Amino acid sequence: MTNQNQTPLIDALKACTTRPHTPFYTPGHKRGAGISPLLTDLLGKDVFRADLTELAELDNLFTPQGVILAAQELAAEAFGAEKTWFLVNGSTCGIEAAILATCRMGDKIILPRNVHSSVISGLILSGAIPIFIYPAYNSDLDIAHSITPKSVKTALAKHPDAKAVLIVYPTYNGVCGDLPAIAHITHQYNIPLIVDEAHGAHFHFHPDLPTSALTAGADLTVQSIHKTLGAMTQASMLHIQGNRIDIDRINKALQLVQSTSPSFILLASLDAARQQMAIDGKKLLSQTLELANKARNKINQIPGLSILQPTDFLKLDQTRLTVNVSQLGITGFTAEDIINEMGVTPEFSSLQNLIFIISIGNTESDIQNLIQTLFNLTQVKSLTSECQPCKDKNDDMIAYFMCISPREAFFANSETLPIEKTLERICAEIICPYPPGIPVLMPGELITKTALEYLQEIQKMGGFITGCADETLQTIKVVKG
């Protein structure tokens, strides 16, 4: 066991910021001297002294031999991995690298349809062929859950030549599938299980949270340390264990998708977040769970609101609150606008729900504000029955039809057509409400009436459509011919 109190990256960065020297290296602001006063008024001056390049004392992210290597080794031990890489381009680059490392052009990969847009980017870059599985779906709450072991078993029996299985764990709503069973089934085919664990970096540090992906048997997992722990935005980690994934291919893939000018402020924040969780993680998360359970119990007693609850058949990250507002006769989008005016900002809104992330940074006062604000929301007299369409909509999930590979469609000749003329054409771009960034249409898929109606409904109710060239949705890019 190494000493988890160590912070090699932070120590080296601190030494570099205090060492007297004249800088003739990047970045151009020269340790803050050239930064605009507008930015120093906002952030102060000290942070820019730490915005340094890959000096000899600070190691190299792609071939680490010093403090970055030491920090990554400490992280691997703390998070239960055999090897860990620090990521400065978010979990997006980790997911892309995982797919590039396991799939070549034309290889099949089994994955749920409710994947993040970064997975689609990985498919485009690698040329892999997606074999989609529909996740379990709660039509009453309009929430997609996880794929099941049975669906994975069926997919692998039909496609035994698949090179990997990828699963989202937890989902954006905090739902956790039966990962040990899925890992067992996947490994019977001697292929790796890749886990998008972007929202589950905290799982490993408390026994009352869901089992971490590595503990459950994943071969590779990518975690956004900034989403639920104390790292800076964009700071993530990739962890692996076992011998089903070639480490050299991970290294090469990361060189393709990561910046060659990594931010040492982001890297240092990963070092600090690891040390914090290794030393005080259980205590901090016990406090977080206590706050989350208080919020869950109180909010669930407010008439007109309901909260997604764990059951014997539904494992849930209890620090994630999904609050359904449909009984109030409004959409989640409108509810977000109202509570924003009251001083509370959720993580995400959808047609029926608001999602709140409770983490180690929240306080008792935050929880009191949340409870009171949601109660006040139910007392607003001007609420109207605007969300009737979502109650009347079809109970089935959107049907998706992949015509050609995402890569082939992405690089094909395309044309831009009015939305009403795109029906039954092959989509040439990613179109998704964001967050959470789960595409409704992706390159290579047939554009269906149901998908178009859903996107237009999201837009009509106040949601945002991203990824496509025309975010007003008046036009869509389709494969030409």
C-alpha cells in the first residue's frame, strides 16, 4: 500500500510556481503577466501562475515517467484499478479511446441505444458497427434505464463475433444495471466489457453506494471525476484491469484524442480529488448520502411531486434525485425556468422530470433551499396543463433503424433538406437534446416520423437540440442520393 496522503503532481506544480525564473516558454501569458485584467478581476492572479506547460519537473502526459506517473499509480490504487490514465479532454476522449483500442474498421460492438454522443464519435472514428440494445424503459416516468443481462446474452448469441460490450453505468438518472451478470456473460466470449461510468466516480468510496464498475468485473471504465467528486470540469480518468485490452493500443488511442498541451491545473485537480477521496471519501460520502436521503424523503412528501425510488429490482445511486413534475401540469423545462428564478438550478430537465445531483460539495443549507423551492413550485398559481402531449404520447421508445455505419454516413456526401422532406432518409449528423447528450438521431440511422415528432416536441416544450448544423430543426443533413 502506498501513502495516499501524497500529492506528487500538486507538489511539483507548487514548486514550479514558486521557483524564481524568467519564462520563455508557452503559454503566452507568461505565468499570468499577460492575462487580461478582465480575467484577473474575475479569477485573481494566482491561478495563472500554475497554468504551465510540460516542464521537465512536471512530466509528460503521453509518456509519464515522473510526477504524472506517480499520481496515476496512486489513483489506480485508490480507485481499484490495475492501471489508470488521467484525462484532460473529459470522459469523451476516454470513451473514444476505449472504442478505438478494442474495435477496428467493421468490427461489431454491442451497446445500449441511450449512449452519450461521445460513443457515436468513437464509432465514427473507429469505423465500428454498433449492435444496439434497447434499454429497459419506464413509460410512465419517460425514463430509459439500463440494458439487461438477458438482452446482452441474446445479442452476443446472435453476434458472437462482437469485439466488445459497452454499457452506461449509472444512467443519467442514477439507475444501475446488473453489471456483475453482464460482465460474466461478456467474458464467456472472452471480450472486454467497457463501462461509461462518467457519473459513478464516487461509487468505490462508500459501501452504501452501488458497486463500482471495476469491482463488478468491468475491464475498462471511464469516470468523470469532475461530475460527482472534487476535480475541475473536464478532468476525468480511464481505468483498466485484466488482460483483455491491449495497453499499448490505449496509449496510442489517447494520443489521438487528447491535447498535446494538457492543462496542469486539471491534472493537479485529479491528484487532489484522488487524495481527498482516498483519505476522507467515506466520511464525505456519508454526509452526502445523509443529505440526499433527507431531500428524497422530504420532497417525496410534497403533493404533486414524486421521486424515482430504488426497489428490489431497481438499483439506484441515491445521491441522484429524479423528481417528476408531470402531476403539476407542466414540463420539466418550465419547472426549471421557475425554480431558476427562485435561486435553485437543477442538473437537467426533461419533459417530465428534473434531475438534481447531490455531492460532497453540497451543504445542509442547499438541501433546505431545494426542499423549500420545490414546495414553492407546487404553490405557483399560474401553472397550466401544458404537458398533456407527453402524457398522451406513445408508450413505446422511439424505434431506430441503422442503415449504414456511423462512419460511412458521417463522411458520405450529404445535402441539407427542410425537415418535412427528410422522412425515411438516412441521417448524416448527430441530433440530440443536451444535456444529457443522448442522440435521438445519429449518422447512419433512418429518420422516422416518431423521431422527428419527439425532437419537435422537446423543442416546443423548451428543450435544446444540439449536435446538428441547424439547431432550430428547420433543416437536417441527410446522406445524398
